[in-house]
Amino acid sequence: MNFEECIKKNGFLVYTNVGGSMLPLLREGKDIMYITEVKNRLKLFDAVLFRRPGVTGRGEYVLHRIIRCYPDNSYYIIGDNCYTGEVVKKENILGVLTKVKRGKRDIDCNSITHKIYVYGWYLTYPVRYCIHIAWMIVRKIFKI
């Protein structure tokens, strides 16, 4: 059963993530994601699971965060640990992240502490981006 079928049948998906694009929120192979079907209007900073059309295997399903909403029901989505994103149409979005289980602790994605994390993370994006570019230049110059 693929992700679409699981969400359609059960209304939710419980899965562990692959990759580091959502660090520090999600740690690869350690945290458990609870993704529910989209029932309400998607909003800024929702972390959504979507399917990339025409892609199979690793990268077919991606969980990233909405950072821009467009009037045509498409969204600019980027990972918490990424510096480039992509536009995704609403019909390609399968579900929204509602909870993360980290060991014995649950992180509710609608809690005030999670919202503070998200706003803080995105307010520091310009500084993190500049540090990223500077590090890339240093690596290129010194062949690190």
C-alpha cells in the first residue's frame, strides 16, 4: 500500500522520515511522523507531505514546509534544512504533519512551542542562508 492509499483508507499515515531536509525538526530514522489527510485549508508554515509527479523511488514523497501561498491553490514549499524550494499544486499534497514522536516525547505541530520554533527558524533564514553561502565559498577556496 502506498502513502496515498494509506491516507485515503485510514485518514492518516504514521511513518519515519528519510533524509535530512527537515532537520532539526525531524531526525532521519529516529522520529516518527503523524500525517493526517488535509481537511482544512492549508496555511503558512504547515509541513505537508506531497508527491512529486513523474518521480519514483527516493524523492517521490517529500515532507516540506509551506512558506508562501498563491491564489491559484499552489504553494512554495521548502525543507527546514534547505535553501531552495519548489512550487507544489494542492492536488499533489497528500497530508499535513500533525505530530512528531521523539522517543517518549510528542511534539504537537499545533502547539504554541512548535509555532515559536517555526517562526524563529524562518525569521533566522536570511542569516542562515548567508552563513551557508559563506561556508560554500570557504570550502571552494580551501578545497575542504
